[in-house]
Amino acid sequence: MSSKDKPEPIYRIVYQQQAEVCEIYARYLYQSDLYGFVELEELIFGEKSNLVVDPGEEKLKATFAGVKRTFIPMHTVIRIDEVEAVGTPKVSDLPEPELKSNVSHFPRSFLPPRPEED
């Protein structure tokens, strides 16, 4: 198979949003010009002809309706995978111990230390 015949990659992005873990699929993924964000374009959702309606997927469809591009904070991203096929986007609750905690991680700086001036 030549590089021209190779299908465009599909990315599965898993990230945390408040007390939920969201899994979405996108055609394009970039490090954003907005510092500390991952940029996603062309979000992919299942076919509308499905007979079974998944409330998690419907919630994500409603959340991203009309969105051309979205920016996910880098520190909320749990995992990014390049996949061969689109799965079902979903929203799930965090495990119990995580929900009861009132402590969250402080976002770390991604900037390298400044050189000392003489």
C-alpha cells in the first residue's frame, strides 16, 4: 500500500472534565498555538442511523454541536491513541475515591527554566 492509499489517521482522545472522563475521536490533532492546549479538528461521532441511542455519545454530540475546532487543556489529557477505526465516544464518571477528594493536581509549567543573566 503506497502512502497515497493510506487512510488518514484517527485519534482517540481521553481527557478528564470535572467529575467525568470523556473519550472522543478526531481526524486532526495538533499542539495548539494557545499555550498549554491540544487542538482537535473534525470530531467524529457515530452514524445517525443507529437504532440504539447511547446517552453518553448524545451528550458529547450536543456539547460539540457546531464546533469546528476545540482546545483541550494539556493537563486534563489522560491518553491519546492513533486508532484504525472510530469507536463509540463516551462519558463516564470518575471512580469513587476520585470523586470524594477535594484535592486536584496543580497544573505544571511546561516552560523551560529561564537562563540566568550575568
